[in-house]
Amino acid sequence: MEKLLYENELCDGCKKPLDPVDDIVVCPECGTPQHRACWLEHNACVNDALHAEGFVWRTAGMQEDAGGFDPKKDIGNVCGTCGTNNPADGEICTGCQKNFTEDEQANAPAQPFATAQPSGTPKDAVLPPFLRGVSADETIGGVKAQDIALYIQLGAKRYLEKFRKLELPGVKIGWSWAAFFFTPYWFFYRKLYRLGGIFLGLTFALSVFFAGPTAEIQKIFLAMPLSNITPADMAGLQAQLTAYAPVLWGMFGLTLAIRIAAALIAVPTYKKKVMADITSMRRFAKDENVFRLLVIRRGGASGLALMGSVLLYDLLWMIVNQTVSRL
């Protein structure tokens, strides 16, 4: 049986060793492995009180590779499955036991010739796509660029470039077309839930405010005949829509203002969150493997939050539409 990361470590709840045959759960927030009974006893993680301080669980006995590889300083083979930083010449991931050699052979196209790499040099092919080409020596705002890329994952290189621009003197705001076109849902997708809630509330409030005029305009179009439209019909339609022109322009202007505000603050706010999360995890996770596991878990994008926010807005809007139609 493969040795688990937490095997023979002590449970922080009951202080008894964690055995592979035990019923063990791992906290998704801090990575603490614990007996399920201990979790149920507290109805939460046994280290729940430490979460606010950015606590990250780490093993007591994990040491540096005997060959001189330091996972805290060197970049070797970063496992694309669990994020563990392994020695460059290692064949088995020390975190999830993935076999790099078998995976590489299964995915690599057949080539008649191959260029040999010096021993100890990280192989770009085994790095996740979002880490390839990112310098191990680069820092942005005092945080390693590779840590930022590991946190962002999808679209990492694009956001790294945006973060670099924000480090220039006098640059305080950025621009995100994704946030502009997909407000408020972009914020939920990037796990900026507080701002997402604010912009969802503003967007919904705007929709409610203009719900009455919008419903009247819909009635005007529905009342138009589908065929044999006469010039008199068109003149009547134009006259009715002209009466609602100020309302339409007001709705357009306010919607545009909300989207512009979202696009301007999206990147700086996201950068602030990324830097704060990485700094907090780096401060408490002295073990590089645990740090990378937590970064992958806390970072990235949330498709579930995106879909949830879309469904929530649609549900609220459906309720408003039904209410207005009954008035």
C-alpha cells in the first residue's frame, strides 16, 4: 500500500495516530487530516478556530530530498494533479503517488529524436500549462510569479501581465473585458464573492427599477401585427417608443456605468485577493507541498459559483416579472 501524506501523523482532535484503515476526512479550508469522529464531535474542523488566522496544516516529519533539492526554493516537477513540487528527476509524485514517467509516455507524441535535458533541470513538459514559461525568479509585488500562476490557474499568463502593469508607478486601476461583459457573474467565477454580491444587487436593483417601463415596451411590441404592417402602424410604434426614449437611455446609461465600474476595479481587487491569500498561506505553510495543495484548492475559478449566481439572478428576475405582470 502507498504511504499517505498524513500516515502516522497525529490527529489534532484526539491526538491519536492516523492510520490508513481509519475513517479520515481532510478539511478543505486548512488541509488538516482528522478522524471523522473528531470532525463530527466539533461539527467542524478541529482547527476551525485557527482558520481566521490563515492556519495551514503541515506534516511533522516531511524533510527535504536527500539529493539537495529544496522544494521551498527550487522548482522541479510540479505535479499537475495535486501541485506537489517534486525533485526534477523524480519519477513518482510524493504527494499523490502519480507516476510521471507513465503519464509522460502516455501523453507525449512519438518523436524520432529527442533533445536530452541536463540533470536537475525542470522539464517544462511536466509543468501544468499555466506554469509553463513563468520565470522561477520573477516576483510581482513581493510574491513569486509562479505562486500567482498556480493560484490563478486558468488565464494565469493574461492576469500576470495585468498584475505587472499595476506595479508600474502611478497605475492604480486596470481593465477587464471579461468583467465588463459578464458583470456580475465574473466576480463569482473568480471567487470575489463580496464584490459579486454587490454588483449582482446593483444589477438586480436596476432591473427592478426599470421593470415597469420594460414590461410596457414589451407589450407595445407584442401588440404589433405580425403581418400586413401599415405605415400607420409603424408611425404609432415610433410615437409610443419615443415616449419611452428617456427611460431607455437612462437604463442604458446606468447599466453602462455599472459595467465600466466593474471593469475598472476587477483586476486591482483580484490582484489584492490573490496576493493576500498567497501571503497568508505562505506565512503558515512552512511545508512547500502543503502550501501548493492549499493554493490549488483555494485558487482557480469556480464554475459552480458562476452557475449559482446566474440561476439566482434568473430566479429573482422571474419573480419580479411575474409580480409586475399581475399589477
